Amino acid sequence: MSRFGAAPCGCGQHASAFLCDAAPADGTADAGLAIDNAALRAAFPATATRRALLERFGQGAVMAALASVLPLADMRDAFAQGTGTPEKKDLKIGFIAITCATPIIMAHPMGFYERNGLNVEVIRTAGWAVIRDKAINKEYDAAHMLSPMPLALTLGVGVAQPTPWAVAAIENTNGQAITLAKKHTDRRDPKTWKGMRFAVPFDFSMHNYLLRHYLAQHGINPDTDVQIRSVPPPEMVANLRADNIDGFLGPDPFNQRAVFDGVGFIHVLTKELWDGHPCCAFAVPRAMLAEAPNTFAALLKSIVEATAHAAKAENRKEVAAAVSAQNYLNQPVTVVEQVLTGTYADGLGGVKREPTRIGFDPFPWQSMAVWMLTQMKRWGQLRTDVDYKAVAEQVFLALDAGKAMRAAGLPVPAETYRSHTIMGATFNPAEPAAWTQPNIRA
């Protein structure tokens, strides 16, 4: 049935709300219907005229004609994003002190939240388990999360019960590296890494999945040939210095901080493994979309605008200065600048120039979510079969992000799925099964 005829009319005497002059019977007709109804009434104020047109030509034809002269699609999108006063203005957002959180952090000192009517407190948090627990306990209104975390929370993997959270926007692309201790400068071949100890930030992370895939590609079984442990990012360099680990696949600025402190070197940037891969996300409770749509819209707008600002090369030094402060990353500005500008010391005596060492693109590709789910399955975290596509579309809010990006003047992909080149192999989201096998090789 067409949605034009599905909504109840205000007086209960008509087959469609379009034929009635009263307000919708439920008082909360869907956003698209409200826009279409208003446009039709404005164009044809007389009920008799509207009835005659609709009965003669049909609702679809009439609305298509109106859409040819009015920007109905854009009006529906704007309405759906929320245009009113935020239902809740005072908000708490937890973050981990890494450069992946740049849009969430910089939106505070640079005024992006404030200009969208929000009073946001960004709270530096010790680790991902704490972020997860505070999210579940509703102590945070939104959170900086590793992009697989909302998938795991929604499915109830690694937690007591399912807690639906959603990825509203990707915080960063690339921006990670494998860093090894200085004593391993002669062990650059991963085939020689048996017996080594590695750290990743969290079990449900791109870091864990990329490291495991990288090891498997080189004939190393990540479950038996090496040790992989979860270590909060701010503790990685100290563990490397203390010889508790041999290396880590972790977020910046800690790869660069290991170089800065003289205890490690950058073995490989993750952009060389999967250029454009997602890492962290701006996550919200799924319920926020229905319970506080204006707050959600204002938050997403703030994050997308901050992300767009951070994406421009000419802004990177300004952004580095803003996020390096003691209450944010608490790092030397030179370390953060090296990460954000892509001109950096590699710890082996060289200076590299890689402008896309870290990128900022907020679009949450649902195909990326499918890959993450295959890795949960591959490494035994996900023990039941799930509909990857359905879960991806529930958790990764590509349409909402696309609307916010369009409003900010950013290009929006026409699709939400695409293939990805990962360590030389093509991942096709329509054929995910092969990527659930432990010994897949490129």
C-alpha cells in the first residue's frame, strides 16, 4: 500500500489524511507524510479540489507532479533530521584520548556543539571497557566507540544482554599502525614473529581484526603462535618500554609517541593494509533516534561539521593544537601534528610524508560493518549465524549520516555498500562467507 493512503485522517471519515482538513488522528504522522500533506494543502487549499485531483489522477501522480516543482525530498530529509529545539541540551560524551576522537574532542573547544544549541561535556575515559559499561548504564548520552563495538553491543556479544547502540558517523579512517619495540628492528618479516606478544586496544576493534588478518596472511596463527592482549591505548607505550609487549597495533598518537620517546618504530601504517578503513565511531543509543530526534540531529550535525573541518589539510595544525591540550589528548603538540599532517619520523631514522596517514570521512559504509561481522565470526566472538546485512543496516546509520553530510555540503555516496581491497584481496559484501574462514589468504 502506498504510504499516502496508510495514515489515518483527523476526523476518521476519510480514506486518506490528504482528503481531510483536520490534524492527523494520531497527532504524530510520519515526517514524510507531514511534509507532503502540507505541500498539497498549500498548492490546493480547497478540500474539494484536492479530492477531485486525487480521485482522478491518484496520489502518486499528484505528488510526483508537486515534486517536480517543489524540493519535497530535501524538505523530507530536513524534517526527518529534526529541526526543533533539542529535547536535551546538556549532554555527556565519553572519549578515549586518541587522535581517532578528533571530531568529538575538537567540537568542544572549537564551538561546534555550542553553535548547534548543545552544552556538551566531553569526558576523557580510561579504556574501552569503561566506555562500554558507562554506555550500557546510560551514564553517557553518546560515546566515542571503536566501530565494531555498537555491533557487538546490539548483538549482545561480550555483554550480559543486547543493548542497541548505533554508529551515527565514522570518526576517522586509517590513523593506526603496527609499532614494534626498538629491539626488533631486524625482525621486519612477520613470518618471524612466532612467540611475540602484541597489544590491541580491545577485543572488538578494527585493530584486533586487522592484526589477526595480517598475521594470518603471513602464516602466523594469531591464537596459538603469538599472544594478543587488550591494553588501553594510553598504556601501550609504557608496556612497550617495560618489555611487557613486543609491539602493538594501536591508534595514534601512541605509535608516534613510541617514536618520540625512542622506544619503538613504526613497522607499517594500517592504510597500507586497507586504505580508507574505518576505525572509531561516534555512537549513540539506538533509542535516541525516536526519543530525542532533535538532540540526535544537533549532535550528528556537530560531529559532521567538525569532521569536515578536520578533513582539510590546511586546518590540521589548528586542530592538532586544539586537541593536544591537557584535558583532551594531553600530548606534545609536535607528536599530534606529525600524525595529523602526515609528516613524521618513523623511528628508523627516516622522515615520511603521508598526508592520508589519518583521514576524516563520516560516512558509515554498511559494507564495512559486514566485514567486521565476518571477523567476529571468523575469530569465534560471534558463535551464532546472523543476517549480516540486516545487522549492518540496523547499526550503521548510513542514511542519517548522508542527510547530515548533504546538509553540510559534503559529497554523499549513492550507495551504502561497496567492495573493499584488504591486504590485496577484494571483499565483496554480497559474498561474505569466505571471509569467515580462519586461514583466508589474499
